Amino acid sequence: MSAVTSIDDVQTRLGAAGYVCGRPLATVTYLALTLGRPLFLEGEAGTGKTEIAKALAAALGRRLIRLQCYEGLDAGSAVYEWNFPAQMVAIRTAEAAGGADRSALQDELFSEEYLIARPLLEAMRPQPGGPPVLLIDELDRTDEPFEAFLLEALSDFQVTIPELGTIAAPEPPIVVLTSNRTREVHDALKRRCLYHWVDYPGFDREIEILAARAPEASAALSREVVAFVQRLRTEDLFKRPGVAETIDWAKCLLALDVIDLSPEVISDTLGAVLKYQDDIQKVQGSEAARLLDEARADLAS
């Protein structure tokens, strides 16, 4: 698929892939693609940061390679590992045959045949259709040593395997990094990227998103769902619901053939929109009725 030609083109393509994109985000995405810079997306969990990378891969017809970050992730786990079981079988086979050349056996064992590529190495390799979209998801879960390694890898778009040498990407991948800001990511890494804060959408944009992701929902139900969720986000909750929860809740209500919201329906389905028991207890009963009244008042005004 051809490269993007303008900011409007980015919005159109992402929209066709099911992602409703505002102009500021479309602008920074266009610049990242045009300048070949990594795109760093920060924001609350559930605001659609991961979905941007998925939609971008679909819009450009590229493969999506995802590196899910976690505490303790190291360079080895992110780049490659050796297939030890297969290597052991090869060693035993060579021993059984007798007279194996140790040097030749070692060269064979540490060759591409026994290499298991992890996301960073896979993203450096040529892909059908062009360079892939490399999603480095929830970078804030890792620690500073991994950040330092990533800084080098993203600067030169190459990784080193001691037994094989340096492997450089013939064409740099399209890199999207996300962070839920549970901790600050080092400035040195951010400086290598174009930055965008992904916030909760306004009412009209969230309605657009819901129409794209749950088109079966009626306009009236969608408006009530979005208005109620946006009211929830103003409450003192441990975890405010994201756009993903809005979509999930609407789909749950559709599965129950709900036409409009009521305090009883809300209490029965809160597990789709809130993920902590303390938050659910806080919103049930009279609080659900109050929030629903306020949401409907917002809609009326």
C-alpha cells in the first residue's frame, strides 16, 4: 500500500481501519511516518494507545509485531533466544554418530536454524509488504537498563547477537511506543521520538468511536452510555473507565437487548465498565441513579 500523503490521508486511512483519529494525533502520526521517527504515546490506560498501532498496521497493509513489556524484561528476551531443546537433540545425534567435528558442530548449533527471533529482531528483518509496525507496549513497566538498551536499538535500528554478529534493518520499522505513565520514561528515549498525550475523548468523539466499534447500538443508547461513562470519569475512582470499557459495556448491553439505561441495568453490568470492587460498590444503588440522572441532564442540555 502506498505511503501516506497528508494528515487528512492519515485520518481517512485510520478511520477505514476502525480508529477515529483527531487531527492533533493524525498530525504527529503523519510526521512520524514522514520523518521516520518513533512515535511515543502516553496516557491513561484504556484511551486507545495500543489500538493506534493496530489500526496503523491495518491501514498501511503492514505486519504488526508487538513487544509486550513487563517488569524484568531484558534485552535477551526482547531480541532472541536459542532453541536449546533442538540444540540438545543435535548434540546427542552428533555424539551417537561419533567423530563429530566440535568446531563445525558449534557453528551449526549457533546458526539461524536454531535461532528463535523475538519481537525486536523480527522487526529488523525484511517483511512482505514493507517494514513492519513495531509496537513496544507499556514501556513504563520495564526498568532503566532495558530503556538504555532500547535507546541504542532504536537509534541505529540494529541488534547484536554475539554468535552471529550485528543484524541491521534494511529499512527501519515503524515504531510505536506506549506508556500508561506509572513511572516517568527517561528523557533520552523520549527525545528520540515524536510525543503525543492520548487523553480521554470528548463526548462527540467518543460517540464516533462507539459508532465505529459497536455500530449495532442505537443512537439513543450510545448517547446514554457515553454520557454515563463520561460522568463516571469525574468521580473519585481507583481506575477510571477507558474507551475500551465504553465499547465493552455497549456490547454487553446489546447482548442483553437493553434499549435504555436504568439503575438496575447499570448495577447488573458494572463489571464491564469498572474493574475494581471498591469502585463498583461506590457506584451501585443510589449512586448509579444519581449519575444516570446527571448524564441525562447533560444530554438534555
